[in-house]
Amino acid sequence: MLFNSYGFIFLFLPVALGLFFGIARGRPRIAAGLLVGASLFFYGWWNPVYLVLLAGSILFNYAVGAGLAQARLRGRDVRARWLLRLGVGGDLALLGYFKYAHFFLDSLRPLFPALAHAGMIVLPLGISFFTFTQIAFLVDVSQGKAKEYDFLHYALFVTYFPHLIAGPILHHSEMMPQFGDAKTYRVDHENLAVGLTMFAIGLFKKAVLADGIGAHAIPIFRAGAEGHPLTFFGAWAGALSYTFQLYFDFSGYSDMAIGLSRLFNIRLPLNFNSPYKAANIIDFWRRWHMTLSRFLRDYLYIPLGGNRRGKVRRYVNLMVTMLLGGLWHGAGWTFVVWGGLHGVYLAANHAWRAGRQALGKEPSGTTPLGRGLAWALTFLAVVVAWVFFRMPTFPGALDMLSGMAGLNGISIPEALATHLGALAPVARHMGLKVDLGGGADFLATYAWIAALFAIAVWAPNSQELVAAYAPALGFAREASREAATRGGTRGLRFQLSRRWAFATALCTACGILSLNHVTQFLYFQF
């Protein structure tokens, strides 16, 4: 089931919300059980068969976690280490089979033709997210960070439908206290208002903005994948269209998840914080898929040694972490390249900072020009990497990058060429070509890009709009950092007022009216 579907908005959500609060007062455990059942129904709507997989994963990890807790309590460290290896190994084996078996078979088919008849393996929705959530739980139990082992709350922790399909990746310590808090099971009109507003903003981002510009990105990437040469403006139109499609798609999901959870009086961790405002790649990864960055840092980068074993080892650890992060995003070599590029970017950023600090300078530029150049370089690097992230083939990605560099020529529609005037001879001398037709589509694409660029880079984000109501866990820290770098947005702040009720209703109406066909969130495939 999708958040952006009529069935979810008009049936599942109101029924789940009504039943939850209808029985919650005085019967919180029954209400929690109902929410588990609703979450399982939500997940099973796509394919009921995979409910067995999800249930098995929950039972396995809970049993291993309980054994780990007992082993730690009795001082049986060797047993605890083996149980942790069993649990994490089992989770990774499950994830590896469903997510990567077909990828490795594809890689081996040129060497072993007999593998050509191997069957397809369907990737269960959300397997990366509920697997990583439970790996984090097992590690936290082994380190004594997990304090509660109530099975009902654990099942809700894993299956909780706002996060189940595309994150955020949850920590046990963040959610369990909320599931056990009596306030969670009482109607809170403020949370209902904040939740509906966040959901409406997210729905608008997904259905209107992301899907709107996605219609321009899809045909360009399809043409590149099919081997059609992409010229300068066409290649940039595709790359930038996808850059903003993915941004507003993932931002929309994150807002909708936070909003849905607030309806049930539960705060999810912040997972998206205006990453295209970042002036360096380190800050980009503090803002993009924040809970994944946290997971990779805490459960991969730091266990590998982090920055504690010298500069060379630090850069090696960064590369390994980002390569595996790229492979996590998708079972394909283009995703590995995307992760590798970000590993190189991060290593270069850390080296640059270290060099400036050695010279007694600030880690990043302090002048407006320096900050502007740093932002432009970061944004360009991110856009280039998105080409590999989106394009299904290497030749298609390289051809698009060639087009973006102008190596495939430069062309504009004839309708625009007629307005060049005195510049026309100069443009033709520089190799400008003229295409017949396509002027309206050209203008529409770049109008979308300009509008979404302005929103992503200059406008306040969703959590800034509802800042007074602390929309998500970890928001205060992120908001403080943001406030230090840019002006306030008091005039646009959410309030419990008729004006904001109208704005929420308008966003909701625009989003619903744009649901002429259901489109999946892009992160569902990961």
C-alpha cells in the first residue's frame, strides 16, 4: 500500500486512526497490538507471501536479542559474541539473498552461460529498512544500550507502518519509550494538526512536484539508456530533472512518514534536512537520508576503525563505507560507482579541511564568494553522481555525462533559435544546432527545474515551517545549525490558525487531485 493512494488516504488511515484511539484509553496494549496488525496489513497489501518473511525476521531477531541480553546479564561474553554474529549474519544472509543474488548471477552469466536460465528473485518491499533496523537493535543489545524487551513493543518497533517501506532506520532506544508512554494512547489535537500539515506538505511534494518533474526526467534517461546521443541542454535537462525528482520524492516521503507518525503521537527521527543547501559533501551526508548516514557511521565506519588508525586508514574506511552504502541502495555496478564517487568526494573534503587546518585557516571558506563556490562545486558533484544512480547502464551514464560536457554537441529548438538575433551567427560558429519542434517541452522542463531549484535551495523546509512544534526527533539540534547559517522564517511558521488550516487543505486537495495514477516512491526499490 502506498501513502499516495486513495485506498490509504480514504480507507486505511482513518480506519486505523479511529480504531487505535477508540480502544487506546485504558487498553494501551490492545491498541499497540492493533497498530501492529494494521502495519502488517499495510505491508501485506503488496504481497501477503512476504508477511511470512517479515514475521520470521522479527521472531529470529527478537529471540537472538533476548539471548544476547541474558548472556550479557550473566557475564557470558563468548556466548554473547557468537549470538551477535549469528543474528547479524542471519540478517545479512537474508538481505543478501533477496537483494543481491540476482545481481551476482547477472555478473557471472558471461562466464557461466548455464546461469542464463536462473529464475528472477522478487525483492520484498522495505527489506533493507527492517533488516538494518534489527541489526542496529542487536548491536545495541550487545552494547547494553537496549533496555526494554517487550515483544509486542518490539514487533511494533519493526513493523510500524510509517517507516516500514522506506525508512527512517530506527533505533530501539528512540521508539520503545514512546510505545510505553501513556500519552501516546490519548488523542492530542495539536499532534493531529501538526501531523496532518506535515502529511499534506509531503503529499504535495510527491504528487505535484516530484511526479510533475519526473515526467520530464523519465524520457531523457530512457533515451540515454537506449543509446540515443544526448546533447548539452537535453542531458542537463535530464540530470537536473532527476536531481529534483528524487529530492522532492524522498523529501515528500519523509514528511509524510513524520506526519503520519505524529497523528499517532509518535515522533520519528529526522531523515531529510535540505541537503541541496549543503556547502560541502560532508554536510550533504548530514542532511540526506540522515538515519542511513547514522547507521553507516555507527555500525560500519566506526567498527572499521573510523579515523582512529591514521589518515590512510581513515580514507580507506570512508571508501569502503560509501561503496557498501552505494551497493545498499541498489544491486548494480552503477550504484557501486555512485557510492565510490561519494567516497572520493568525502575523502577529498576531509583532506581539504585537514590541509586548511594545518595552515591555521577555517575548515571551510568564510567569504560569501568562497561559500558560494563551495556550494556550487558540491551541487555539481552531487548531480554528476546522480547520473550513475539513475541510469541503468554504464554506456548510458557515460553518454549523458558526455552530453553534459558538450561533447555530443549543443542544440536548441528552432522556436528559441529565432530569438537569438545578433547572437545567432556567433552561436552557429560555436557549433550550435537547431532542432525542429520541442520548444514548448524545452521551456516547460527548464521552468520546472528553475522553480524546484528555488524551493530546494532558498525556501524553508518542512520542519522549519513547523519548528515551534518540534516535528521530529533530533530536530532541535538540526534547527540550531540551520539557524546559524541562514535567516529566520517567522512569517511562514506554522500556527494553529485558520490560515494554516486553509493552506493544509489546499495542499491536500492539490495532492489528491494529482493522483491520476499511483506512482511508487523512488526509495521503495532500495
